[in-house]
Amino acid sequence: MKLLRKLLSRLRGEQNIDKLVRRGLKIGKGCKLGSCTIDPSHCFHITIGDNVTFGPGVHILAHDASTKLFLNYTRVANVSIGNNVFIGAHSIVLPGVTIGDNVIVGAGSVVTRDIPSESVAVGAPARVIKTLADFLETKKKELSADNMFDEEYTFRNPDFSVDQRQELVDTCKKTGFAYVK
């Protein structure tokens, strides 16, 4: 069974994080890395703090081979990702970048330079658009009894019903969005 899971994981293109750690990747506690790509040949240049979440398809690169063809050298640099960081789906973090603590990087962002702690950054290239406190204050104002749902409204609930799914869809139609615990 373990061999089958390993084979399926490899076919899906998923990385073996334990192998990367043995190669020198530093990773903190409570991380949820999903189906990401962490530079396998230079993972020892990468440090990931505690409670970091990567959306699907995130790439963390510690090398830039664009110089290899012309200079016969590949540029490498350290990458540091702080504690309590969320990096949205299909974002790319390039070599030499430091992302501070308590940061949100929006989906599809290309992080080409440092992102300070307590901020929200989006875009290609990623730029800081507001403080984390301002972002969270805006989102808190959006919460209401009409658009908040608990874990029963997720696939973590084995009895997640068609009616519950429809209720979420209808709420999104009515209010524009919903919040699920």
C-alpha cells in the first residue's frame, strides 16, 4: 500500500518533502504545503517558518538558470519564508527573496523582492497593497450570520449534503461570497 501511494504521488508530480528535508530544506511546524514545487536541486537554500500554507501549484525557486547558457553559471540565492504565511495558488517565489512573518501573498503572484512582515502582497511582480491588519479589518466587516458556515459545510464532513452545497451556492449568489470555517 505504501509503495502504491508513493507511485501515485510521483505520477501526480508531488514532491517528497521528507527527501527535501534530508537534502537540507528547513521547514517549521504546522505547515500545509499541498501540491507545491520546492526547488529540488537547491532546497538547502530554502527556509520555511512555522504555520505556513501554500495553495496548489506554488513554486519556490532558489536558483535561476537563465545565466547558464550565456555565462556558464547558474545564479543561486537563499529564500526565507517567515511564520504564519499564506502563499496563494500558482504563485512563484524567486531566488533571494525574504517573506516576513504574518504575510498573505495573493494567488498568481510572482514574488521578485522582499515582502515585509504584517502585509498583503499581490501581482506580477508582487507588490504590497495593504497591511495585514487593514486587510483583516475589511474581511471582518464582511462577516455576517447570513454568510458564515461551520465545518459541516465542507468535504471534511462525510455527510456534506447536496442541500448544504446548494445553500453555499445560493448564499454566494445572494451576498457575493461566503465564509466557511
